[in-house]
Amino acid sequence: MTGAPHGSLYWNPGAISYLAELMLALVLSGYLVVRATREIRQGRVHASTFLLTILMLAISLTFLASMLRVLTAGGWVSYAMPWSRTDAWTTLAMPWSRPFGGIVSTSLILLAYHFPKPLRNARTEMRIVGTSLIVLTLVEVAIAVKADLAILTYTAWWRPQWIAGWMNLATVGAAIIFWRQLAVASGAARSASAGHRVFDAIASVWRPAANREARVARAFLILTILPMIHTTALFLPDEGQFGRYPLDIFICWSALAQLVGLTLVLVGYLPERSSFLFKLTIIGLGVLLATVNGLAWIVGPTYAAQFRAPGLPVSGQALRYAPRGGTLGYAMQPTAFLPEPARGQAIGESGGRIDLMFPLQFYGRSYRRLYIDRLGTIGFDHVPQATDAAFGQGVQPAIYPMLVDTANSDARITAFGDAERLIVTRRDRCDADATDRCYQVQTILYADGRIDVQYLDIPAAPPFTLFSPLRAPWIVGITPGVDLRAGPPILMDYHRAFLMYLDRLFAPLVLFTIATALIAAIGLPLLFSNFLVAPLERLLRGIRRFRDGEADTQVAISFNDEIGYLIESFNAMAREQTALTRRLEDRVAERVAEVADMTVRNTKLEERTRLSADLHDAIAQTLASASLHANALPARLRDRSGPDVEAAEQVARLNRHALNEMRLLLTELRSAGEQFSPTNRLTELLDSFTRLHGLAISRDLAEAAPLPPEVFAMFYRVAQECLNNVVKHSGVREVELVFDALEDRALLTVSDQGRGFGAADMGRRERLGLGIMRDRARMIGATLEIDSAPDQGCRVTMIWIR
């Protein structure tokens, strides 16, 4: 990955962090752009969607600019570094992280006014605040333009850190507005008194959310805490054993958490049913990127601690820069270690000018004075600044004995000169526990142009820090500045060597991260779709079918996991619901049948009652009158012969029998549905035939359980018809009747030893009587058997089984 413009970008843990943030932000930005485009095509643009899209795009650009800054290792005092081209877009893009951050702050504030719903009675306030933020963002744009112009002119310019405070205040303001949204959604504004409204608004932060809007407002309120911490981190110093490592680790992880949280809150609130897979993908991608980032930061410090700067001077070593004449510049070579005592004029914190007692030749030019800064760097145009080394070969002719500035040391610079040489000595005064960061270097400038650098005391393995080039030896050597006509510079850039050392490890990790993220972005949806979403969709389809009336719906179980258990629970519920429905349907059918049967019985009862009334009013009254006249006949025929009197008495008996039969029939019709004792009724029937016709009836009656009234009525009529046939046709007066009844079955047998009959002997009337008996048996589902032959009697058997 060092194939970036001019080999000036070097991958490191910080760049990996911003890459992870950028990739996740781009995914979410793409989702929002697609959604905003869809809303525009549908003609329903929502301000919240528009602001969220701008917010995420600005966050993505902020991450990109910050990643470029870290890739270049710039931004510590100036965006440029010695190895970067000042006119390259990668360099000029770095100052624009602040304008993009201003857009983020402005969008966040305006989003707070609109999301989840437009804040009531805040339109004027929103316009004032929004206009102010836009003006501040334009100021940041002007600052970025000025920074780019400074880079192009080799000028180290950095805006004061306090200017970033307005972004921090904007984030605080967004949190306050989201809090107001939460209070409104929770109903705090409806309280009667002002005190209660304030208390309810404060309590709404921890009270259970009343609705979806309240939950979303609370989530955004929490999410604004992380940007506040991010912007506050801009004011923190860079000092420390590990520089900014812990801070950048925290910022990266919290930024990833913020993006994932924003996705979950936003997509969970949007009215879409297809966002489940997207949320799972974002969570999986966020966890993956956080893992890669954590791995980079775990390996990075250990790997960096093993770095040893190649060619770094050591204690007791001396280097000589000897002029080569013409345009050849200087040659560097080892020389004898012959340090001079430290003496002479002390150089203050702001540096100082030294007037030479001899003309000093340096890169083809003669100098009578020079400038020394507080680190021992020697410049020939002005007091050197550490930022001078950030631009190409330097902004002025300079000598860098060893450019290093440790935080826990106090460099003491002295300068002593005579007619032939100038001796500049740096001795750091350090605490006892910080000797590994103390440097002692002596520079001797001779009148003939020779330069000797004596390294009195150099730490054996100075720790290099990613974001602080000056914390370890950065540059050693000499440079003619921007004018290279007198010869090339001799500069050893150890910080760049450190970055190249890190790049050898982390450049392959970048390819791995990008490839893994792409595979995850494509593979996670496929994986979740097959193993999670597809079973859930099958379950949803089954629920819809079940809801639409397919009661026997069953969903196939793919895996015996939690979703499989959920599907099996649904299947069991559907089966139980189906069984319950069928039981209810059976019960309803039974009830309907009962109601129908009851209706039929009621109809029959009504018909029986009507028929009973008609029989009573017509036939029964006539029979009663006929019976009265028949009873009077024997007395009137007393003077007649015996056969006439006997015939009159027989007529009277038959009339009385007919009247009794009619009354019995009326009683049956009126009392339909009541339970009768079969044996008692049959006994009454048999006794009446014995009394009227002189039949000798052998009877065997058994009653184990009462029969249904309609069943017994048919048995009764068949028995009656059989006895009538015996009286009319058998020619005998002996008959045998057997009746046996259980709850679900009954048997009737009537037999005699009379003349019997064959099929050819039966007349129309006899056939009619037998047909009526068969019809009666068929009405109750019974079977009727007639066994008879001439001169062999007759047997009638009727069997009923429920």
C-alpha cells in the first residue's frame, strides 16, 4: 500500500482505525443515499432523511481526511511531512476534516430539531441556530483554504485548538434538543406547572419510554455523548508514554459503536419490514471491523517497540560533513570522537542569533551569523522551527544535529565561538527515571565549512511514537533548504523509517481488512438469509396463511435452534388451534343437530297435538256416541233370540274397544316424548285382546331398560297388528308373545299354531297389513321376519338394534 501518491502514505494502526470507520460509514451512507433517492422519486422527501444522508456523507468525508492525515503522519503541527508532495491531493485534503466536521455538527443540530418529529414551536429558534452553524462551517472552510495555501507556500500554519470548541458546543446543543424531543414525546410538556414540567423532562431520561418516538429520542441523546467525547479529545495533550494510542483506540471503537447504534436506532424506527437483514449485516460488519482494529492496536505497540532506527548515531560516535566543492554539496563520514567542554552563551527557550567571528561557508554561500533554537538546530535565515523540517528538504539552510524534543526533559543549549570555529552543545537535564529520553549532542562548525557532530549521550533504543515525530530522533543531517543548486541535502529521516517499518506489517492487513469486509458485506447477508432470515420468512408466511384461514398450516423446520424451536411452537399452536376449532365445530354441529332434532320433535308434537284434537273432536266423539247406542242395543233386543242379543253385545264390546283404542291413541299423541313402561303397555294390550276376543295368550315380557318412545310405539303397533291377524285369520285362540328390551336393542316374537298362509293365499287386505308392519319396522331401523306356511301356523319376529 505504499504505492500511494509518491510513496508518501504509510499504513499504521491509526490508519487502520480510520479505514474501519470509513468503510462502515460508507455502507450506511450508501443505504441512506438509496433511501433518499427512492423518496425523491416517490415525491415524498422527508427532512430527517435528507439531513441524515448529509450527516453520514460528511462523517465519511471526515474519516477520509483524518485517515489521510494519519497515513502521512501529518497534523501534529503542520499537515505536510518531508516525504509528501505539498501539491498532492492527499496532502491538501487533510485540512478539510474540520469543515466536514462542521457539516456533521450542523446536520446533527438540524436533525435534532426534525427527528423523530419536528420540534413544536422551535422553527424560529432552528433558523437562528442553523444559520449560526452554517456561518461557523464557512469559517472552517476559510480556515481549510488558508491551511492549503500555507502548505503550498511551505508555511507551517495551524489554527488554534480552541476554535474546535464550537463543534463541542454544537454537540452539547444537539443533546439538549434531543432531550427536549424526549420530554415532548414522553408527555412532560403537558404537566400543569412549570416545576412539574422540568421534573418530568429530567425524569424522562430514565423512565420507561412511553412510545417509539421517546425511545428514538433517548437513543439519539445517548449517541450524542460519544461525539462530545471525541471533540473534547481535541483539547487533550499528546504527551504520554504511548502518545495518543489509547485515545485513538477509544475514539475508533466508540465511533464504530456509534455508527452501529445509529444504524440500529434509525433502521429500527423507519417503517420498513426489510431492514432486519441490513441491521444484522451492519452489526456483523461492525464487529468484524472492530476486531480487526483491535488486533491492529494490540499488535501495533508491541511491533513498534521492536523498531531500531537504522544508522541512528550512538553515544561516542562522531560524524563529519565535509564540503565537496562546486555543486556537489557535502559528504558525510565518521570522524574522531573529540568532544569539547560545554561552555559559552546560553540559548533561551525562544532561540537566539549568533554572530560569527569568521565567515562560514555552507552550501556555496558565506554566512556571518546564524540562528539556534532551543533544540540545538542551527538555521541560517531565521530561528529554526520544528515545522521547518516538515516541508520537503526544509524551508531554509539548516543543520540538524538531532531533531528530537522529549516531553520530560529540559534541553540546555550553549554556544561558544572563536576565530576558527563555533561550538554548540545540547545537554538535556532529565529526571532519574527518564534517562532513556535524554540527549547530549555537540556541533562544531569550522571556518572552512567542515561540520563535526559529536554524540555525547544518546539513548540506546529510543521509543518511537506514531503521532509524535519529535518524541524520538526524527532528522539528522544538513540541508540547503529550497535551493538545491549548491548540492543535495544529507538528511536521515528516522521517523519515516519507523513509518515504513509499520507499513510492512499493516499494508497487508489493509488488503485483508478490505477483502474481509467485502466478503462480509456480501457473505453475511447470504449467510443470515439462509440460516436466519429464510426460516423467519417461512414462519411469517405460515403465520399469514394461518391468519388467512388455513388452519392446518405447518412450517418446515430447517435447524433445531432457537428459530426451529419457535417454528415448532407455532406448529404446535396451529395444531392445537386446529384441533380446538374442530372440536368446537363438532360441538356446534352437535348443538345444531340437537336443535334440528328438537325442532323436528316440536313439529311432531305440534302435529300430534293437532291430530289429537281433530281425532277427539271428530272420530272420538262419533265413537263415543256409537258406543252409547251399541250399549243400549242388548236391552232393546232382549225379546229377540239369543244370537241376536249376543251379536248386539259383541257390537257393544267392539265399540267400547274401538273407543278405548281411540282414547289410548289420543293419550299417546298428547304424551309423546314421555317414558312408558313397555311391559305395562303390552300387558294392557294383551289383557284387552283376552277380554274382547277370548284369546289365550302365553306371554314372556322382560323390561331391562325403557326404550325410546318412537321405538316402543312401533313395537306396540306391530304386536297389535299381529294379534288382530290371529283373531281374524288363524282360526285358533291360543297365541304366544315374547318381548325383551334392553337400552339399545329389543326383540318381539308373536306366534300361533293356526292355519297359516302362503304367498298365493294372501289377499289384498292381508298383504296390506303385512306391508304396514314392514314399514313400521323400517321407520325405526328394525328388521321384520314372517315365517308361515299353510296349516303350520305363523311366526312374526321384529328385532331392533340401535
